[in-house]
Amino acid sequence: MSDLQFSVAGVRTSATQFKAKARQFTLVVDEPEDFGGTNEDANPVEYILAGFAGCTNVIGHIVAKELGFTLNNLHIEVSGTLNPQRLLGTSFDQRAGFKAINLNLTPEADVSEETLAKWLQIVEDRCPVKDNLQNSTPVNVTVAAKTACAL
Amino acid sequence: MSDLQFSVAGVRTSATQFKAKARQFTLVVDEPEDFGGTNEDANPVEYILAGFAGCTNVIGHIVAKELGFTLNNLHIEVSGTLNPQRLLGTSFDQRAGFKAINLNLTPEADVSEETLAKWLQIVEDRCPVKDNLQNSTPVNVTVAAKTACAL
């Protein structure tokens, strides 16, 4: 099976707000007022956590089906802790991003603990977002300047 | 400055759809119909890309202000390539997640190329989401079973 490409593009609508188009969908990323934003939607790191939960949900259902049980429900909580000093430029002692991420799954299923443990192990291995958060990924950032004089 | 915690929690609304609450915001994560979903919103990896773009926007404006120039506009495109075989369980030769992520910034600003290069370097260093994608982060996944008999 060949590779799949996913992409998102958009423009800033303020110093804290970005409107991203992903196919036909508009995703508004903002910051709370405490962080200088207009608080019209979730912030960037909340988007990351929501993507991780959504990914775990998809893979959780695929793997449950493979293992022959039904997920009657699935509750997911995910949280992360970061120190804002580096992003604010006030200290460079700590990394910029989450120092750790915790995801807790509460599945409702008529299944043994053994099967559930096996399910968890497979889900962890096959979740794309978990892979990208847990392991290193090449990230290439480029800039194509459009200076004021070129407008 | 002390650490900040961010969290998201929610429930599956189908085998592909997850409704996450981040503070007062509801983020719907789904999959396209081609992937077995109901295509009501962006998919998990598009959420990751949107979060990365939104984060770059916030840090881009903070750093521009520090360097003494105004971003008249900022366009961001971000894309990533993944092979779906591992997530589908058909092959384990490749990683589950994005193999690489490319982010392209098109800032509109009356600024020298030298300043823009410095801006880019600082933005890359201080963007939390770039850090979490590019570098390894401890991810702890736990399961709290709610079996059918306990309902």
C-alpha cells in the first residue's frame, strides 16, 4: 500500500489565531485570553491532545474488531505538562513542548483482562499519533518570504 | 514560572469519531468515508498538522515582536506522509506515524532576509509542537477497564 499525504494550510487571523483548512474543514486554533488570545477555540497543544485521543479511538476500534470483541463505549482522557519559559523566551533550561503525555483509556467491553492488555499493546504500537509524539520525526521548516516591497 | 497542564477528555461517538472537550470547546475528530468514517470533521493526523501550524503562528508573532518587526500576514502550509500498513496491521516494516513533516511559512513583513532567517531559527527552537514532533517525548498509556459486568 502506498504512502498517504495529509496537509493543512491557512492564514493567521490574529497574532494568536490561525484558521487552518483541512480538506473542506476549517480548524480554528486560538489561545485563551490569559495567553493574549481571543479564546475562540482550543489552543495548539489541545489540538495535539485531541488528535492523539481521536487516533487512539480509531485504532482501538480496529484492533478490538481484530481481537473479536465489541467496544460498547470508549472514554479517553489525555493530558500533558509543559513549562512555558522557553516558548516565552525567558529561560532555555527546559524543552519547549510537553515534557510527558499521559493518556488514559476507559473501554466498556465484555472482555478478559488478558485480552484487554493485548489490545492495549497492539493499539499503542499501531497508533500513528502516538508514534509521532513518542518517537523522533524529521521536521523540515522552510520560509518563502513575501516582503512588503514585493506586495 | 511553573509548569502548565493541558488536558482533553471525551468519548467515542462511533468507531471513527471522537468528541473531545478542551475546556469549553468541543473538537470533533473523524475519518473520511474512504477510511470507514462519517467525515464530519478533520481526522486525527490533520489535527496534529493544524496544531503545529497554530503553534508556529503564535510563536512567530511573539518572536517578530521581540525582533522589532510586524507580521502583516502569515500563511502556513504543513504536510506529512505516512504509510497506512502498520495502522491497518497488514505490515510492520514501517513506522505507524508520519515519516516526515514539512512546514512552509510565507510571512509578509518589511524585514531583511537576515532578520527573517534569525526569526525562523528562534521560532523553530521555541515552538512546543515542533519540539514534541521532532523530539522524543515520554508517552504513558493506561487502561482503566469498565467491563460489561460492572455496568
